[in-house]
Amino acid sequence: MSTAPLPDWLARFQARLGAELIETHISWLLLADGFVWKLKKPLSLPFLDYATAEQRRFCCHEELRLNRRFAPGLYLGLEEVDDSGECAVKMRRFAESQRLDHVCDRGGLGPDALTSLARSLHAFHRGAAVADARSSWGEPDAVLAPALDNFATLLTLQPGEARRLARLQAWTQAEFDRQRSLFAARKAGGHIRECHGDLHLGNLVLLDGQVVPFDCIEFNPALRWIDVASELAFTWMDLLDHHRPDLAAWLLSAWLEESGDVSGVPLLRFYAVYKAMVRAKVAALSGNPQGVADYLELAERLTTPPAARLIITHGLSGSGKTVRSAALLMADPAATTLRLRSDVERKRLHGLPALATSRRDTRRGGIYTPEATRLTFAYLAEAAGHMLDAGWSVIVDAAFLKRTERDDFRAIALRHGAAFAILACSAPEDELRRRLEARRGDASEATVAVLEQQLGWMEPLAPDELNYVLPP
């Protein structure tokens, strides 16, 4: 960080405000009276151009515009410094202790906050601008270039890590080559959007019980016009870096449940390794060799996931399948397990949100006809196979009361080279009825009447199936 004297205009502005000064690599922050004024340093770097007052002013306008999409209550406006042409972004100050990296480190971050984040991010991404087909943003070669650039920079800064960097670069190139057509398909499918671009835990804050993103990338459009899967991969990777694989797994499954974006799953690992290399580069530029080593070690773990397995649940409505599958999901130490819920996907196939009621929807007999069930299981099978092929373990949360349904998914595991297991759930009938009568705010619409029907057609696990049952 520079220790050069402050520009006269900044010193005068600081004196006028009576503010405390904090310096980062690319900005000055002035803190006073519950507010923050953020000013840009006159810098020109390979990824950033703040060289002129005009460019700095433009970037201040962009910072305000872009961040108000996420945090309008934090970003208050622009303030003129003086007649020099310099301006500052004025923000409402928040307690640093509420930044998500600090909340996570003290054990205060839980699944509910991350579910809320997944929902708000999906809603934001759904409404965000889509990259023009004629632009280079999201094109395969434009995705690969910054990933390879990270290795070149790190090799210069950390030559002692040459062997590890070479292995990670070879994996990155090979994974890119394997997924090149999918990168192109994601661009064509409208998944490249004007995102946040820097969504690690330090750029998320807990305000009034909600997780709010801030400080998105305004200085380099190429770094924010990215795949929405890349956005989520950064937060997933950072939760792993903070030693919370349980929360990392929960976040990705919550996002998948909200978005249904199965096609993005095969790219998550590539993007997570890329983001780990970004953080390693930042650590190297900050003179933190231990940070570099930690991120390289994390990246290596990401490139060598454990063997995939397919787990199905089995049990009547109210038997605890969703609760127990959530616990199993969060128990994966590598955070490489994703969950598909039949109740959620059934509604998605019929154009309904997860928590919507379908009882008013009588089109073709509603969404619980035998044909609707067949279509739901066909989708679950296709999605599970897609994720298994990408090296992710999958939990399919559905009743699986019929032997043929269970056999079909055991065959899927066999075809995709994955282990197979059954998470069997049960409870006394009076407890099942009590739970169903008390259920609120869940994607499942099962009632006691549905339970009575299930009791009539349920096919218990056969002796040969018991070999696949997970221990309680």
C-alpha cells in the first residue's frame, strides 16, 4: 500500500469532514458521523483505470448505479470534493462486525441467512441485464483468458509455488477444454448477466436480518458481466475457505432449489478454482504468502472431489425426509453434495413457485396426477444424471414409495458410475398425522388424506434393498 503524501484536495476534504482516513490498494475511505466517503486513487493498473479525474468521476457514478441495485439504503449519492472535479461516493456506515466474514468466523452465520441470500441473488440475477450476443462477455475465450492470467501473475509473485501453479493451470485448461461447448451454451442461453462480480463474504453484510451485497466491481465491466454460476461459486468457495463446508453445501443447494439452474452445475468447480486463484493473487499482491498457500491448497482440493454418490430418500409424507436429507447434505466435508426436492421440482415444471399452493390450479387435473408424477420423476432422473456426470453427489428428496421408482434410480447410479444409497425415514402414524396437520410454509402440500392414500400403496423396502440403507 502506498505511503505517499495525500493529494491536497483529499487532505482538505478530510479536514472539512473531520474524518478518519482508511487506505486500501485502490481507494481512500473517510469515516465520520455514521457515514463513509469513498474516493478513488489516481491509479492505472492492468485491470483498472483511475488515471484521470474524468475516469474517476465516471467510476464513482458507476459504483453508485451498480451498487444501488443491491443496497439502495447504503449508497446515498455522490458528493463533490471541491472544484477540482473530484467526487466521492457517500455511503451509510455499518458495523464492521456485521460483515459476513466476521459473522461467519464467530459462528453467527446459519442456513436461514444463506437461504435468504440465495433467493435474493436469484431474484436479482433474473432481472439483471443480459449480455448482448455480439459482446465478448461470456464467450469461452473471454472466460479462459483471466483464469490463465492469474497463473502468470502468481508465478511472477510466488515463483516458489511453480509446481503447484503448473498443476492447477493444467487442470484449468483441461476443464475448460472439456466444458467449452457448455460455456458457449450458457452465453447463448442468457446466463451471462451484469452481476456483482466480487461476491466473497467480505462484500456481504447482515443488515436488519438480511444479507446485503455491496462493493461490486465497477471499474472493469468484464469482471462483472459473468455467468450467474460464477457469482455463486465465489461465495461457495469463500465459505469453504472459512472452514464451513456445511454452509457452503447449503448455499449451493438453496440456490439450485430457487433457480433450477442445473445446466450451470458442471461449471461451478471451474469457476470456484478461478475465484480461489483471484484470492491467491490478492494475497500475493498484499504480501501474504501464507494466504497464497492456503488458497492454492483449497484450489487443489476443489480439483479432486470425492467419488460421487446418488442418495434417494424413502418414506411417507411427514416422516422427516427433508429434515434428514438437509442434515446429510450439510454433513459432506467437501460440500460437493446437492439436493433435488420432488415437491419443488414438480411445482417448477408447472410454472409455480416452491411455496405456492396448487390447489387452485385445476388445469388437466392439477399437478399430482399420475402423468405429472411421471414427468417429475423423469426430470429428477435427468437432472441427477447431469450432476453425477459433473462429479457432484446428489440427494433426491422424494417419497420413493414404489419399488420400480427406487430401482430406476439405482440403475441411474450404476450407469453414471456412482455409489447408491437409501435414506429411509419413518415415524409412528399418529406422529405423521400430527406433523402434517401442523405443517406450514413448506413446498410439500401433502395432507392427512394424502398420507392415508400412501399407506395403501406403499411398497416397503425389500430385503435386498436394505443393503443400501444408510445407518440412522
